[in-house]
Amino acid sequence: MKDLIKIIRRYVGPYKGYLGGSVLLNILSAVFNIFSFSLLAPILKILFESGETNYEFIPWDRASGFPDMLNNLYYFITEWIKVSGASHVLLLLCLVFCLITFIKTACYFGAAAVMVPIRTGIVKDMRMQIYRKIISLPIGFFSQERKGDIIARMSGDVQEVEYSITSTLEMLIKNPILIIFYISWLFYQSWQLTLFTIIFAPVVLLIMSAIGRRLKADSAEAQKYWSDTMSQVEETLGGLRIIKAFLAEKKMSRRFEQITESMRTKNNQVSIRQSSAHPVSEFLGTAMIAIVLWFGGTLILSDNAPIDAPSFMTYMTILYSVIQPIKDLSKAAYGIPKGLASMERIDAILKAENPIAIAEHPARIDKFSDKIVFDHVSFHYENGREVLKDICLEIPKGKTIAIVGASGAGKSTLADLIPRFYDASSGKVLIDGINVKDCSPECLRAMMGNVNQDPILFNDSIFNNIAFGVEGATREMVETAARIANAHEFIIEKPEGYNTNVGDRGVKLSGGQRQRISIARAILKNPPILILDEATASLDTESERAVQDALNKLMSNRTTIAIAHRLSTIKNADEIIVMDEGRIVERGRHDELIAKDGYYKKLHDMQAL
């Protein structure tokens, strides 16, 4: 219950007005419900005691409490019967009973309708909170998490919270109100019967809570299988070409069937356990009614009965009405543990710590005017694997620095420290003498443009992909950037030109076209610092020429850090940094490094061969 209250406090705050309206309408519905059932007593008295009971009117100034008011109501009804007849009065009382019931049900509907914006609002807020957290977390977080698992938490787990927690908010508000009002009325009518009744309530709650605890554990395991399922779907969509090329369709189908079968088995256990809520609560409620009926009947049959037969029938009607809210709460006791299990998985993302700490008063770098310095920088991942070892490097403004080396040498990690995709484990990365750890990531990244080996495009138009990083970009600005990137010609050949949708990750374009769109995006941003991460590594010769020409235009008058496998693309760099196993082993211009006959010459000869 504490966990549930914490969740409600976290998300219900913006919807307090709706919550207050729901409470008010539920109170009104409870009052009208009790009042409608209270009419049953005079109706039954008319049917069974007509002409046998005489009531005396108590002046209103001497009337004290509800019993005297009820006595006067019965007095007016008996007088009314004498004038109009019992049948006529009975008809009018039944009509009043229907009217009050209509008002009661209208309040029920209003209370339920008011809860809809709360439920949908909480789910929307939760998804937005997860999304904002995802885009705020560093890239390193996602190297340890499966994308399919994150998607599952944002979809399946949030949906489970919606079904199991937000949908029970109405019951958690309405049912306690009904139970309090009904129990109070039952105590008023007969405290002996009510005291006898509530002795059995703890037994019901203990049974429900015991089953609910087990349900939470099963639900957490079921959601894990759901994450595994989504992860495999995501892997299958991403690797479909390889699956087909290696004739692995059956193998992947078997893997998927194993996961879905495990999920089906666990979901069966959860659903069967949850389905037991209704029959268990139904049986316990019926048993309680039977016991109270026996006990109350014994009281009525005694000589000094504390309650008459019509009042006892009214009592039993209200008692049966209180059973339903208790049943609904028992269903919530079954459903809430499932939602809490999913909430724990969601909180694993929401409460994930961001190692990229923002200084309390971050320094601002509005322009780049001097140099980038790596001062004895080392870096290791959380698992302890060291990637960079004591890197010392200066990158002056306006120079092109190329970083080369074998795969896993630490080239990309070195470049990622500049925009603070990661923070150095030791040492300093300085821009114009300011430690990047003292700057906000937003300030740093505003000065930088990235072009990666795998151009990342979004399922949108070519225009919006080029203008992605610039607010308010005009058509003229986008076209200018596309011309510089050698992309304008192939864009205008498309049926819809700049409005052409590129598809998922740019699948409707060739590799060279995607890369030139990516370069046009960087040109439009016009950053003073440019990071090229093997921008031509995956292209054919013809596409490489077009892209390299676009890159040369982009690199003009900019400080460029170019990571390259193809050494032919960085021959004209101002300085080439050669890395091996996280260390700088050689540095210099192309001709100088060839003359040294060292590691760079070895790489060069291997590519030439």
C-alpha cells in the first residue's frame, strides 16, 4: 500500500481538481444510495403494517436526531394513507425511490467520467517522463541495455500500470467512501449486528493480501518475458537481411517460440490467480451474508428483538450493497501488485543515475577561439575495461586532426569525450582552457556537428531531416546546405523533392545519399567544431567521391576531428594521430609517418595491398 500511495503522490498532483470532484460525487452517490434504501422501510411497513401502527407527530422544535425525523416521516405517510389509500401512497413512494436511484446513478456516472482525464493524464505523463529520461541519459547507458527491453517498459509496463493502478483509482476513491457511509448506517441501525459482521473482515483481507503478494512476483517475471519478446522482435527487424541470407528463419522462429511459450505459461499462472479474485470474494461475501442472516434472524425471533423485520430487511439490503465495494477492493488487491511490479521496472529507467554531472553554475562557451586540449586523459567503462590511457593531445582552431588505428583502439571514445557523451575517468578535456566537465552538455554540443559512419535519418521528409538541428530553417537555407553537400541534384529528382519521406532510418535512399543528407544537416548547423566518425567507410568508390567532396566543403575553415579507417581520405590532414590499444603511438603528417616506417606505415601498406 505504501508503494501505491507513493505512485499516486508522484502522478496525481496535477489532477487534484478532478480528484476532488470524484470524491464529492461519490459522497453524493453514497448518500442518495442510503436514502433510497431507507425508503424501503416505510414501503415495507405500508405493505405489512398498514393500519396496525399509529405514529404521533413530534413538533419540529422538540425533534432531536434522526429517529424523531424518521418518526415524523412515518406519521405523514400513515396520514397520507388514510387520505389517499395505501396503494396510491405506495405508487408514489416507488416513484420517489426511482427518482433518487436515478440521481444516485447519475452521480456514479459523473464520478467515473471525472476519473477518465486522471487515468489518461497519468499514463501520458508517465510516458513523457520515461521519454525525457531516455533522451537525457548518456549513450553509455544504452550500451548496457537492450533497446527492445526499453521499448517493452515504455509500452507494455506502462500499459500494465494503466490497467492495474490508474484504472483502480476510481475504486480506491469510491469504495472506501461507500464502505464508510454504509458501515456507519449499519452501526446506526444495529450496532450488535454490525459488530458481529466486521469480525470476519480481517479474514477476507488476509486471504486477499496473501494471494496478491504472490501475484506481484509472478507479474514481474511475466513482464521480463515480455521484454525478451520485444527485444527479439527488435533484433529480428534490424537483422532481417542477415537472417534471410543465412537461412536462419527456422532458428529465429524456434528462439521466438521458446520465449513466447515461457511468457504464455507465466501469463497463464498470473491470469488464473487473478481470475480467482471474483469467485473467492463471491464465496466469502455470501458466507458472511449467510452468517449475518442467521444471527440477525435469531435476534428478531428473540423476545426482546433490537430490530424489527422491515428494518432488518433494509439492513440486509445495505449490507449486501457494502459487499460489492469490498469485492472491488479485493479485485484491486489482485490487480495492483501487477502494476507495482511493472512500476518497479519503469523506475529502473526513471531512477537510473546520469554519470554526466552538471555543475551547479556551469561555464558558458559561446564560441571556439583557441584550441582543444586532452590533458593526461584516461577512460574506462563501468565494467572496468580501460579504453584510453594517458592521452595528451592539442587540437588548434582551424586544423584538421585525423585519428587512425585498428578497431577497438579507442578512436571513437576519444572523440566522444569532447561533446561529453562520456566523461573522462581521469585527466581533463579543455576547450579554450575551460574543462568540459564545468560546462553543460547543451552548451558544448551547440558548437559541434557530427557526421557518422552510419548516417542516422528519421522517418520524415528530406527537408525536416536537413533542418533537424536548426529551429526556423527556411527552404532557401536548406537548399543552400544541400547544394554544398552535393545533395540538391538527387533531391530534386525525387517525385516530391524536399518533401520526399526517407523512410525508416532513410531506407528509401542509397548509402551515399543518406550520408550527403547527414552532411547537409551538419552544414546547416554551421558548427565551429566538426567530428567525422568514419564518414565514408561504408560507401562504394563513386559515392565516396561525392561524399568526400561534400566533406571537404564542410571541413573548410572548421576545426575537424576525423576518425578514419581509409587512410587515403586523411592524407591532407594537418596532423594524424595513430592509436593502438588506447594509447597514442605515433603522430605527424602523412609523409612523416610513412617515413618513420612504424605502425602507420604498416596500416598503410596493408590497405594498399
